[in-house]
Amino acid sequence: MDINALEKIALTVRSLSMDAIQKANSGHPGLPLGAAELGAFLYGEALRQDPADPAWPDRDRFVLSAGHGSMFLYALLYLAGYQDMTLEDIKTFRQIGSHAAGHPEYGLVPGIETTSGPLGQGIATAVGMAVAETMLAARFNTPTRIIVDHYTYVLVGDGCLQEGVSAEASSLAGHLQLGKLIVFYDSNRITIDGSTDLAFTETVAQRYQAYGWQVLTGSMYDFEDLARLTEAAKAETAKPSLIILTSVIGKGAPHKQNTADAHGAPLGGEEVAAAKAALGISGDFYVAPEAEAYFATKRTTWQTNRRAWQEEFQRWSKENPDKRAEWDRFYAGEPAQGTLPRFAAGDSLATRTAGNKALVALAAANPNLVGGSADLKGPNAVGIPDAGVYGPANRGGRYIHFGIREFAMAAISNGISLHGGLRAFCATFMVFSDYLRPALRLSALMKQPLIYVLTHDSIFVGEDGPTHQPIEHLASFRIMPGVLTLRPADAEETAEAWAMALERQDGPTILALSRQNLKVFTKEDPDWRKKLRTGAYMVKKGADVPELVLIATGSEVTLALEAAAMVQGKVRVVSMISRERFEAQSKTVQEGVVPPGIPVICCEAGVRTGWERWTSPEGIFSIDRFGESGPAPKVAEALGFTAQALAALITAKLRCA
């Protein structure tokens, strides 16, 4: 270990970070200055990586959970030789078009393994990456060939460990005995408002020991100590490791180090000049020649190690052609459709139940489909027979018991997806999506094809009452960019919805499924399966030119058919499985289903928000209040959400036409 070179790397991280943040007049200098030595050690010594092949499947992963310290990561990616992170990007830090965005953004530059910044989600996502490593190792490694064998490293700060999601994820990581998860804790005891003593006086070490982690302690500024601690973490294979490193926020800034002033604002011209004088730096955006020379040599070593892995991979491929073919399918990203279940008109079952039949069929055809629920395997109907339960004794299991941890569940699922090779789903009651929403937002930002199974999707949950009856949730999903919301109306639509979700590669999909049984209804459009993928189709045509169009989603399509049968008139009933997908279609497609100039009623057991595009306010049959506790039919009656009430609205609308 060349300590002199590592010191020069740390010096360069401080130099680039100070100058980039000062030039942008925006940023967080405290972490990159305070943790520069750790960065030098990780990228200079510890990480198994190759910037020449940044997508190498068996690379180590590094997650900067404390994403506000983004210049820490950008400086190291630049020095290590990740070509899409240039010095010009660093000089234009936080500016439009720069790869050096305010917080790390997945997809901008190879080497950024996840979007981070919302504190706590980084470590939770890393748990998912560590889970994925064990799953793939169990599936593909053989007694004679090891092709999946890498670590997941994380840097967290005090803020990450205060957010609840980190506690959820860390608790599960300890239970799952993820020995290849190594977390470095930048313990500088400073947050934006001041000392952590203001609100955070727990003993973190004891908390993590209680979670089942190995806890180690040391100094941020001793390279030999960092190496020793990392080796000790690797030696403990049955526990994840938390390495608590005592540090000084803003180290090197003589008047602001160890203060809250160094956390989230530029140091200021005078302080930058004083820091450079103290550190022996001259000029702006200084890069130590020794650091450049060190990484130039290191890149040769990295390439040699990666090529050695590729040679081993080729030997493994020749010995295991079936496994190699499966590996290629896992990483191709193209799912197999399998044989979807079929249902007959008149069959009565909840869409959650139909969803399970589809899931089982698709999981059989796609052995890389993995996931679980937040302690709701039965109610969510997401069990996969014979798939096995994932855990320390069965790394090949595909069903994950996440426990009652919705937020961590979704963030961990993001990590499984980001790792590569696996498709992930997770499930809970729709109303509890409130607990996981920040991770859903990151799924959308990162365009990860997660499948969110959200059951118990309306007031028809019944007796559990308003705390469990989602009202505003469907509207909230639809306004989130990049999220596809599918609310199938019967078992047939549900099977197709699962296929649609699995087909999607560029963002998360929500499957909104019912608790109550719904009859499979006859569909007059013989091409309905294809039309469904446009977002809407005609269940009942009514006429070539109907007198009224009745749009409904999910279980309310059955309600709409019942109401339409009660009235005199040519009523077209439309099932709109995805409002956002239908609204993205051409005018021709839309008008083929909902002709212009025809009165429209929209029916959904939720708030009216968003339906104004399709009808006037008085044409929206909705629920704009919280629900009631009682049997589902009685709740609907109490809220005036019945077929009879809808029929009366249709009649009134026809009279006014």
C-alpha cells in the first residue's frame, strides 16, 4: 500500500471538492473534505473495479448513501478513470448538462451505482445489492468455479442513520446475515443545525450490535487502520459490518472544520484560500501528479484482474452451458411471457387472487423474478410455491419476507434491480404505500422496472375502515412521472396486467388489485388484449355512436356494467386500466374509444383529481372523503357509491344531452 500516493489522492479530493463547490456557489464540502482518506483507500486499494468496463458484473459496488457529499464520489470517479466523469464536469458541478449533478444520479455516469441524496435510502438500497449478490452466487457458482463473489461498500453519515429507513434495512440485513455488506460510518457528530447532541445521542454501535452486525471502530485518517478494519469486515462472513470512523467534518478548512458551517454551504473564498495554504495546494482544481500516476498504474492492475475473471467465466461457461444460457437470459432484460392463466366469463375471484395465478406462471418462466411482501404474503397473494424462502440457510430462495418494513422493502428492491441480473417485485396494501413512496419515487427517477403489487385498493376493503381504505392513492401515483399505474377490472385483465408490468423496462409499474371477488365479464371487443395495452378498451360498445360513454377502472367496471344495464340509452362502457397510458395515445386512438362530443361519466372509487380531463366536474362519480368501517356493501351504500346512484347520474346526464 503506497501511503504517500493515497495521501495525494486524498489531497486531490479535497482540492477538487473545495473548488467545484466554491465555483458553483452551492454544495456540501464537509463530507468530501472530512472523508477524503476513506475515498482514497476505497478507490485506490479496496474496490474490485475496472473503469474500462464499468458494468463488469462481478465488480464491487460502492454506494454513497450520504449523497449530499457528491463531490467525494465525482472526484474519485474522475481520478480512477471513469471516462464520462471529466474535469470539465467537475468544473461545472451542479450546472445544467454537467455529469456532476447536485446529488449522484444513476445513469448519468458509469460508476454511480444508485441515485442517492434522500438520506437513508442509499444504505437500504445497498442491502438489496448485497441480497442480489448472494442470490446470484447461489444460482451460478459451482464447486469448482466461483463467478459471483463481490462486496457492497457504503458510506453513511449521521443523517443516514437517523432516518428510519436505514434502521428498517439494517435490521433486516442483520437478520439475513449479509456478510459481504460493509458500511463505513463517517462519524463527525455534525449535522446542518449543529452538533448531533441536539437530537441524536444514542449509542449507534450498540444499536447495530443488537441488529446482528459486527461493529468495528477506527480513525478516518489512518490508512493502515482502514485496511485492517476492512479485512476484519471481510473475515466476518455471517454478519454485515459497520465500521465507525471518527472524523472531522470539513477537515483542512482551518476556521470551519468541525463546525456546522462546513456541512452544506461553500466555504467562501477566504476559507478556501486559507485551506489551500494549510494543505500546500496552489492554483484552482489542483490534481496531484502522484495521484494521477498511481491510478494510471492501478488501471493496468484492474484490467488484469477483470480479464482473469473473464477467463474464469469462459471456463465456467464451457463446463456449464445450461447455466451460461440462463445467465445470458438473466442479464438480457427480455422476460419470457410464459403461459398466462385463462379464466372464463362468470368466474368470480379477487384480482389479487388472479394476480397470484399470473405471478406463479410468470415466475416459472422467469427464474430471475424475485420478491416478497411486507408481512402480507397471504393477503397480498404473492406467494410462489416451490420458489423457496430466501435467507441465510437458502440463498437460492426467491421469496423474501421483508417483515413490516414497507420503506426498506421498496428501497431494497431498488437495490436488487440496480444490481443487475434479477427482476424484483414487492407488495403491501395500497394504503401503506404511503410508507414506501420515497423509494417508489427513486424507482421512477432511476427508471427501474420494479413491480409494486398493491392490493386492497378501495373502500371495498370494508371492515378495516378508513385507515385501510385508500382514497387519494391512485391519483397520487398517476401524477408521479415515470410511474405506470395498472388497475385491472377482472381476472382476465389482471393476467394481462402482470404481463404488461413484466414487459416494461423503463420504470416502475403499480398493480392495483382488489380484495373483493369480481366476476369475469364478457368483453365485446375481440381484440381487447391488444387494446388493453393502449390503456383503455370498449367492454360494451353500446353503439357505433353511443349516447354516453361511461369510463371506469378496476372493480368499478363491474359497477358500471350494472348501472348501464339499469338505464335506457346507448351507453358505452370503457375499462381504463391505465389513464396515463391512454392519455399518451394519439388522438385517433383516444377518439376511437371515447368519441368527441359525447357526454362522458368517469367512475372510480377514489378522489376525482385527474378525471377532469375526460368530463365535467358533475360527470365524475367519485369518493372525495375518507371511508367508513363496515361490510363493504354497507360502506358503499353509506357513501352513495352504488350502481343505483351511478344509474341515476347516467339518466340525468342523458336527459341533459
